[in-house]
Amino acid sequence: MDGIEMLKTRRSIRTFAEKKVEDKIIKEIINCARLAPTANNVQPWIFVVVRNKELKNKIAQITGRNGSFISQADVCITIFCDDVKYYLEDGCAATENILLSARYYGLGSCWVAGDKKDYAQEVKKVLNVPENYKLISIIPLGYVEEKVLEQVQNITKKPIEEIMFIDKFDKR
Ligand SMILES: Cc1cc2nc3c(=O)[nH]c(=O)nc-3n(C[C@H](O)[C@H](O)[C@H](O)COP(=O)(O)O)c2cc1C
């Protein structure tokens, strides 16, 4: 799969197949995450990869409507950043790298909100992450049935004509 196809076909996946994701793929995905752009090259992130079933269930329960499907995924990557000036931008860049590289490796994923959520503190506590870190996002990952992949491609996206401007914004 080339880079543009990977990018254009990534969609949020909330239903996963019961198939194990190989450790070496997870490591490659984290490798892609750590190469994301980061303001002043601070790299404030840490990635806690959750494979333990009880812990995944606990996170699914804590995140409620946002992440109830996390329990179904074989792996759940949680992204935290140290509380530096650009923690959110850096953490989001790393998050996107995870979503895209997951797609490259044939995995489905979904960005589950972290920062700004009331449950962020509790997730941090459950995973034993120190106080100075902020939860950026939670990403369940897993293989996907073909029919699920087809269904999610139908999601409506704004047309380019509505959102792209040359030189200056103009009312249309
Ligand atoms: C900052 C952010 C937070 C999100 N939080 C959640 C979430 O908590 N639960 C969820 O199911 N999806 C969440 N999403 C996924 C969006 O719902 C999804 O990206 C959007 O509907 C567009 O669909 P697509 O990813 O398939 O293109 C989040 C996405 C972003 C960027």
C-alpha cells in the first residue's frame, strides 16, 4: 500500500476481528509514533501498550460511551505527554502516526479522546503513569473484517471545494 492510499483509506474502526496482533507490528507502530514532528524536538511522549485483558476492560469501562469498544480490540495504545508547552500538538502528531501506520499494517484503529476528558486521571492511575503526564489519546487496535472496512468507507467527508481557498478566504 502506498502512502497516499494509506492516508485516504484510514477510517475509525470500532469493531475488531478476534485475531492476535504480532508484537513486532506493535513495535513498528510505536517506532512510527516516536518519529512524529514535535516542537523543539522535545519528544514529550510515552506510549503504554495495553495487552492485558482486564486492563483493557477497565479502560473500556472508565471511558464509557467514548471507548466501550476498547475491550474488543487485541491491543490498546495509550499516549501520554509530559506537561510541556506543546504537549497536545506533539501528542496528536504521534497519535496520527499511529493511526496511519496501523492502516499500513492492515489494522483498524480509532482515536478515543483523552485530553479534556474527565476520565483522563483515572486512566492514568490504572496504568501507573506519573502525575506530570497528560493523557492525549487512547487507540484500540486490531485486525478488521473486510465487510467492516467497506462499511466505514461510506462516511461523509466535506468536499474539497467547500474547504480549500487559494490566497485568501472568500465567501461562496
Ligand atoms: C480528538 C479526537 C477525539 C476523538 N474521540 C473519539 C472518541 O472518544 N470515541 C470515538 O469512538 N471516536 C473518537 N474520535 C474519532 C472520530 O469520531 C472520527 O475520526 C470521525 O468521526 C471521522 O471518522 P473517520 O476517522 O472514520 O474519518 C475522535 C477523533 C479525534 C480527532
